[in-house]
Amino acid sequence: MFWVYILQCSDGSYYTGHTENLEIRLASHQSGDMPGYTSTRLPVELVFSQSMLTRAEALSAEQQIKGWSRAKKEAMMQCDWVKVSALARNRTDK
């Protein structure tokens, strides 16, 4: 099983990734062992995760979510599919 996930960083920003082992990846982010974006924005908190059957599905979902606005990501995390749909149609993402 694979996962797509979103972390909220200490500065309020979101980081989206995918992994085969969510528990180990989260621990790596939280300890600062993952170089890059999250290592300078600790601590991080897992705010969304979804399981996928294949790595290709998880990577595709990660790339799609990374292209979304903050508002659309937050609507998805709240399972507000009406708002996600509206934001998909309204690219100003208000």
C-alpha cells in the first residue's frame, strides 16, 4: 500500500508527498532527517493522508494536489467536495 499525504509545517505552509510507509516517512520529516522543505519548517503535523493501491496512483495524486491552491487543499482536507468542485471550476480559488 502507498500513501499520499499533506503535512502542515510550523510556518503554516503545506507540504505534499507520497510514500510506501507513512509512519516511517512522517518520523523522518519530524526528526529533520528528510532534507529539503520540511527540515527548515519543523515541527510538522500530518493533516491529511489517503491510501493508494500503487505508487503510480500515489505519485499522480501528489502531483495533482501540489498544483492546487491552498483553499482547494483545505477544502479537500475537510471533505468539502462541493467546495473542491467549485474551486476546480473557479481558478481564482476564492
